[in-house]
Amino acid sequence: MARRVTTGHAGAGRRTPSTGHKAWAGRMSESTHPLVDAFTTSLAVDRRLYPQDIAGSIAHCRMLARQRIIPTGDARRIIRALQEIERELDRGRFRFAPTDEDIHMAIERRLIEKLGAIGGKLHTARSRNDQVATDFRLYLKEAATIVDTQLAELQAALIDLARRHADAIMPGYTHLQPAQPVLFAHHLLAYIEMLQRDRERFTACPEHADVLPLGSGALAGTTFPIDRAYVAKQLGFRRVSANSLDAVSDRDFAVEFLSAAALLGMHLSRFAEEIVLWSSQEFHFIDLPDSFATGSSMMPQKKNPDVAELIRGKTGRLYGNLTALLTVLKGLPLAYNRDLQEDKAIVFDSYDTIRASLEVLAAMVPRLRVNTERMRAAALAGFTLATELADYLVTKGVPFRDAHGVVGAVVRECLATGRTLDQLSLTELRHFSPKFSADVRRWLTLEAAIGRRRAPGGTAPQNVRRKLARRR
């Protein structure tokens, strides 16, 4: 059964003086320069991988014993020590050393401190290259699942808001100009569709990361009789990698995660922009809760939509992280290169960014106050019934292009006299076309306009209600 790991952060710990030299130092005639130590370390970034690293090490150790590559008694001691080290990390009591280049070497160094030479047996038949790739895949499999759960929570919040205002009418926009009346719920359901596509992409991420690289060694495999299928089963991987060079250098799964994050960021940014617009004095479609707004240090009247603005701004980071990893990968020869150390900081930043954005949005949406009367007034003032009036003439036999011109002239009259379409008398309408009859009044209401719609997904109230019911 797969051992569940967590994407949490390592405890802070305390640094202590080095207790030994680096694991690879045998080749070197000089100690590493302090500047090189500081420049090459990744511990501050990859320490959050400790649960995955320990899970992978335990599975690897069990396999080594099962294959009689190391003694069973030694394997038991190694596994117990690894579990103790994990508890130290969980509780923030793990003491890092200056020689710890990364979390993998830190754990191995501590293991050898506890067990002596027996601890050094764990690294048999593996390299840091396939070890890191395994840890990273484990992490992203769980991270994508967590994001999917958060996306579902935001969808639920939007659906609840739509249900509370199922009959509210607002102007729909093209080019940010009033176009046709729509239901506020229909507008919110558009974001449900965007988030559903995001969920599909994040659901695919674990599948594409679900390949075990461990056993590939540094690049060319190992001479030991390992059982990769056994390790894969222990760690919950469905497949093992087919090519060792590809396995240690592949980061496609990370790029896909960043791509999904960038697309999600774009969707969240679009919604955030609408919150900014809708909460402005000019729109005033919604009121932000005071607990999710900020003020000005100078202007006492201000109530700023900083949460939405920050979500909008953070999208640039998500785009940049995707571009950064693609750029890192674009010129790398096979197989592993140290450039790949840059992958985790990029991915972790995007993961933290989207998690924080989703969390705050899901908390804010239920607290939004919707000004339905203001929305309705904006729909009427924006001549959103003009298309309905043209369609009415079409039902009377007028070609649509001619009807379009007639209604355009009607709108010009309304603009000149400061009136809305429904305020024109039948006599005035017949001045523009004799096809207008008394039944035109049934077309010049927002409810009638929405009720006649036949758009995909249904803009009519009954269709929106059915869709909301399906989303329960």
C-alpha cells in the first residue's frame, strides 16, 4: 500500500557545525570554497521535500533487503532511523549542518550519524539524480490533488452566490460596453466552466507524474538486481520509467503543473478584475466586506479591493515561473545537469501562490454583497434590449440587417432625448418603422429578453436553475 506523504514544510531546525565532509568529496583535493557552498546549496528550497525523501528511502531500503542486496537486519535499523529522523523534522528538532547541500544529503548525513557505516548502505543502487526526480514527482502528485480540492471549494462558493441571486439581472458586456441582459448567476457560471477546465488539467498532472524514476541511477541504471516494480507499488506509482536518461532529466510533469497554474492564474485574474470593476463607484454592482478590503494611509474615505488586485498581480509570477522552467530546459543536453536544481523553487512558488489565492477567494466570495437593483438599472441604461428590438422586427418580416439599422436610429433618438428604449411610446417607435405594434411592449422587459434566450448553457432563468441544481 502506498505510503501517504505530505507537501508541508520542514521544521525550522537549528544549524550546527559540520560533523563531516561531503559525501562526494573523495575525488577532490581541496575543500569547497565557502562561496561555492553558499551558491550551490538548495536546502532552503528543497527541505519541504523531506516527507517524500524519507518515503522514497524507506521503499528503496525495503527493496534492497528483499533483493538481498543489504542484510534484512540492517534494513530494519535504517528504516527505524529514517522514521526517527522524520519525527525530528516534523517537530522542528532536526539540526542542519553547514555541509548539508540539500535535504537529501542532510537526511543521509543524519542517518550515518545515528547508525554509522550501516547508514551508508542506503544509497546503494541509487543516485541523487533518480532520488530527487522521485521525490519531486511524489510531491507534485499530491500538490495537484490539493489544488483540485481547493478549486472545488471555490466552485462551491461561486455556485452558492449564484443560487442566492438566481434571478438577478445584469448587463452582459462585450468590449466592456453594455451588450445584452444576462443573469448574474449565468455570469458566475462562466467561471465555474473555467475552473472546471482547470480541475481537469490539475487532475491530469498526477497521471503524468505517475512514473517511478528510481532505479535509473545517475543516468545509466545500476548493476544491482533491483526490483523497481516493488518500489513503485510501495510508493503508489502505476508505472516505472522506460529510459533511464530520460527519467533523470525529464521535468515535463513540472512544466505541465506550471502551465496549469498559469492558466488558473489567468482565470482568477479575470474574476479579480471584475471584482475590482464591480466594486468601483462607477459600477457599484457589489460591495466588498470590510474584512476583505483595505484603506488608505492618507485618504480616509478609501475602501480598496487589494485582495483582488494582488490576485491579479500574482498572475505575472505564475506566467514568469512557467517561462523560467521552459527556459532552463530548452538547451540541456542529456542527461542530468545542475540547472535542474532551479525547478523546485519555481514550482513551489507557483504552488504556494495559487493555494493562497484560491484560499482567500473562496473565503471572500460568500461575503460579497450584490446590489441587484444597481445591476438592473445598468442593464436598462445601457440599451441592452436593442438586440431584442431588432429581433422583434425580424419576427415581423423585416430583414435583420434592415432591422439593425432601424434600431440603431431608435437608440440615437434615446441618446438625444435622455431616455431608455422602454420609455418610448408606440407612436414614437412607429415613426421609425410601421412594423412596430402594441405587442412590442412584451419584448422590452429584461425578464422577457432573458426568457427568450437559446444560448448554449441556457441564459433563461429555468436553464440556469437546472444547471445550478446539477452542480449541487
